[in-house]
Amino acid sequence: MKPSMRAHLCWKTEFAVLADRFGPLEAVVADDGVYSYAELFAAAAGVAGRLIAMGVAAGTPVAWRLANSRAAAAASYGIVLTGGA
């Protein structure tokens, strides 16, 4: 992806499109394994669902502390999907 295109990508609105388009391809490679785009989106959506159930809404600050891992990537994108800050 060209750097100029990267600047215009909105993860909150376009992550599902990327997951659909690149589903089986590797998105995250970490010490604890690999997530495909589809797996990462599913895990992030699960995190987002749990956060929303806890009352997180757009602009709500969310703090997390995780080592670099697949879970950290899912948490990051899950927070973005909720609109949390």
C-alpha cells in the first residue's frame, strides 16, 4: 500500500472491508501465533462487543496493558471499533 493511501485509511469504517477482501491472508504475526484478517476482525469485534456491554461509547477513554501479541492487536482494533479513545 502506498504511504499516501495509508494516511486515508479509516480503521473504524474500513476494517470490515479489509477483513472481507483479505480474509485468509496474514494480518498479525506475533510470538503467540498468527491472525488472518478475518480472525483479527472477529477477535476485535468480540472485544468491541464486550466493551460496549461494559458501557464504553464513542470518546470513552479505554486503557489496556498487554504484551505484544495477537490479543494486543485485537484489543487495539476493538477499542477503535467502539469509538473509544
